[in-house]
Amino acid sequence: MAISVRPLTPDDLPLVTRVLTGSWGGSTVMALGRGELVDAAKLPGFIAESGAEPAGVLTYAERDGSVEVITIDAVLPGVGAGKALLDAVRAVAAERGVARLRLVTTNDNTHALRFYQRYGFDLVALHRNAVDRVRALKPGIPAESDGIPIRHELELELLVQDDAARE
């Protein structure tokens, strides 16, 4: 099953909103270090497709010399959509000459944490009890997932300039 990736277009807004709502309870999410909610559906991003079927969506923002993955969602898990989406945003970061690709996940998201580390991301910060602050703005965030209390944000980064040095 081949996965193709293309930039999001305005015509993708209904699909992106549907995916974000299914995964995040809406299109508003907290961006790293901003202390405010952002509408991820309005951000640039990519869609991964398997034939004509959506396989995943990624949104990102540029800030402070880095590219931050705001959301990443595999609609068809296990087919390579997540890797293909990260490859696409990593290429954007490299083209723009930024040093770091960043993202945040929560302490309960162990599957994603394994995936990000296998991809090459390093854990660079633990923001203790940060989810409590996010819940003040977005109260629908559950208290736990799979029996794990959702409390902390884990910040990860990938040094994009290392890619250029290796080539």
C-alpha cells in the first residue's frame, strides 16, 4: 500500500476539521510555549493518502527558528502515514534552514512516544502538570487514558541541521 503526501489545500478543511475533532475533540489545540489555544485547521500542513483514501493529517507552525508539529493523526494506523507526514514536515524545516523540528505529547501517549523516538526525536523537556494549565483553557481533556493520569507534557525535538551535516 503506497502512501503519498501532499500539502493541505483550502478544499481539505472539512476533512482536516473532521480528523482533528475525532482526535482532539475539536480543531483547537495548545501550541508549545504559546499559552493559548490555536485553531490547527487553519495552519499549514500535509495530508497522507493511500490511493484516494486519507491516511493521516499533520499541521505545523514556524516559530523561534524551529518548525513545530502542532498535530499529527494517523487515520489509517500502521501503514506508514505518520512517518511519511514527518518526512514531509522535516523537508519543510530543512528547506527553510531551521535548526529544529519540535513537538509535544502527553505522558500517557506511550505509543506515540516510542514512534517519535524511533524516528529520531529526543526528549528535551518535561513540563510537569502542564496539562492542568491546558485543561483550564480546554476542559474537555480527559483526566486519564488507559489508566494513566494525563498530567505532563513531554517536549521532543529533532535537530534538522544534523541531516544536512550527514549528507
